[in-house]
Amino acid sequence: MRSSTKRNYIAILSGLVNSSRCEAPGGRLSMRIGFFVWEYPPALVGGLGTYADYITREYVSMGNDVTVFTLNPGNLKTREIVKGVEVHRPLVADASNVFPMFVVDDLKKWGTNIRMFNDIFIYNILSASKFINSMLKKEGLNYDIVCVHDWLSSVSGLMVKNETKTPVAFHVHSTEWGRAGGQGSEVVSHLEWATSQKVDKIVTVSHAMQEDLARHGWPKSKITVVWNGVDPECYDPKNCKAEDVAAIRGKYGIKPEEKMILFLGRLTWVKGVTNLVQAMPTVLEEYPNTKLVILGKGEQQNDIIDAANRLGISEKIVFRFEFVPERERILHYAAADVCIFPSVYEPFGIVSLEAMSMGKPIIVGAHGVVGFREQVIPSGPDQNGVHVNGESAADIAWGIKETLCDPERAKKWGQNGRKRVLQYFTWREAAKQTLQAYETLQHPQEHVEYRVVDMAESFEENKK
């Protein structure tokens, strides 16, 4: 192609390409986002699925296109549109008896959990292959960013980086060393490390996590902090009918004059729930009209039952070991007088935001890598709760008694918490800040020029 002719084509096509990228509400350019996440509604396991549900809907409402790739438990559609989000769920196959033939010893230790690794690995391979070969190459779509969430989707991120020029952001909601107390799977840790080195941006959920990643040698210059959010319209005490709230308390035998303390979360060691049970005798000495409701499931179920029996306080603790739908969880928050989350490792912790949005005073673990301390102000005119050391039953007991001793003050803390949510912790704010982080990876003029030259050369070739 003659250079002058080529320049003319580029000039014409540049205008077409630039005009096709629409301006989203708020004056920013819309983006096409590839979103790889292990759990997505209706297949929810924990906080990551809640995050994925809300943040993708916010992206769409702000004028962006979102394509989600997620795990299929086997009974869901492989491709559908959910609330404006395009969702792909490739069906996996069982190769769990194949992995032990060639994988490292670390994976052989997974035992029956090797099926979980199988599903995650195959989900990644199928999803990344479909994205690269079908979405990009066959359908000719151009994505502005690909984001992958935790090690569960890290293989997809590495594959996209190997095969494309699309920027990749690695969202780190937790780490293997944190979840496992410095131990854990070498394979998972290596996947996390390799992904951190390869990607263009690391987005994490708290400054506590940013510091922890940097301490472990991750490239600090890549790390951006974006807090999670909550839906304050959904989590609003005004939406709860008094009779529905009374029914929740009545279900657990909690009388009007009694105080209800609520713990909600996975029953695993990092949540500090065993220490919470051990704190209750000290609390009950001063506040006998108190009941603790533990809502959730996990490997520590038997441990906390045994602890309550050993301490002789079983009648003061209600255990409900199941996953409760969102609407019922909201009623539990409304029914509680105090909410407590004494985690010893919690990169962020959406449950505290939910409690804050419901206007409840909260007690949170704040020692170690815990994002709760960035949400909860423990003193001053804006106080909305107290910080405790989740590793200390005595300190947990102190926090509960400090909250129960002055009901009017505790009520004010709850009001302050909801105000704080509305100012800093909505999903719209989280989406806006995340998109700003993505935009730092965009080079519109360079990207357009690259695409236009290809289009111009292809056009000229077709004329021959």
C-alpha cells in the first residue's frame, strides 16, 4: 500500500473507530470488560460471589459491557444474559483421577479435595480458551480489560496475558498464606505469585491487604486499593417490618428484654468464632439477659458446640448451621442489638458493611491483616463500633460489654455506621474507583492506531 493511501485509510477509519466507543454516564468512556470469577449467582459460596454480583451490575448500569466467565455446578445454562450481564458457564468434566499421575506432591495431599482443584483448573482452561478463540478471534470483539479474581481464576489471567495484548487486572480478595495461617498449598501460592508478576494491575480490597502483599514481595507499584461496598437501599432497617423482626427473635427464644448478639459468617478459624464463644461466660456474668446467635456453616461447627457445652452456656447460644438467603439475613441484622465479627484474618469483610448499613453498632477484630479496622471508627464523634483483638477471648468480652453498657450510645454508633456507608461504601463508589484503576491501563490513541492500521491493510488486501 502506498504510504499516502494508507494514511488516508487510517484517517477515515480512525474516525469510525473512535466514534464507536461510546461515552458512558458521567462523561467517561464505556469499557468492554472480561470478568473471570469462580462463583457467580445463583451459585454463591461466600463474599466473592456477592461482590461479583453487585459490581458487575453496577458496571452495566454505568454504561459498560460485561462478560462473566464462571464455574458451572452442572445444572445451569452455559450462556445467558443475567440483569444485563453476559454470563458464560462452561461445563467441566472430571479428571480428578488423572491429576495425581503427574502433579506435584502438594496437590496429591488434597485428597478428596482434588475434585475441587479439577473443577477450578478445567473451568479456567475452558473459559480462557473460549474467551481467546471464540470471543476475540472468531467474533472479533475487542475488550478493554480482563479482570480475574483470586487464584481461582488466575490461570485464565495468565493465559490471556500469554495470548493477547489485552490488559489484565488481578483482583486479590485474600491470599493462601493468609487463609492458611502461613501454610497452605504451595501450588496455590505459586499461582498467586506468578499472576501478580505477569498482570498489569493488582486491585485489592484494603490498605491492610496492600501492606501485606508488599511485605510478601509483590510489586507495590502495581497495587491499587478499592474498598468493597454494600447496597444501602437493600440493607435498610426502614424496609423491615416490626412483626418480621419480632418473628426472628421469637424463633430463637429471645425475649424483648434480652440482648441479641449476632455473628454471621463462615465457621472457620480465621473468623475468631471459637474465641467469641469462649468470651461469652465473662459477658454473661455482667449481662445475663444476653443471647448469642451464630449463623453460618464451616469446619468448626463441632468445635464451637463442644466449647459451648464445656463452658456450660449452651442455653445462651443459638447455632444455625446453614446458608441463609439474603432477605432473611437482613432480618437477622434488624433483629440484633449488636453485631460482632472478631476475625483474625479478614482482608475486607462485607458483613460489617451490611451491619453498618442496617444501623447496628459493631464489634470487629482489628489485629493482623484485617480490613475491618478501615470500616469501623473506634472513637470520637463519628464512632460506629469498637476494635478488639480477635485472638483474645478477654478482649472480645471487653468489646461486647463496652457496647452493651450504654444502649443510647450504641444506638448512636449504629446511626454513624449507616452514614459512613452512604459516604464511602456503596457499590457505585466501588465500581467508579475500580473503573478509574482500569482506565490507567488504557492507551486509547495507541490502541486505535494499532487496530486501524490492521483494518486499512486488510481493506487494501481485499481490493487486490
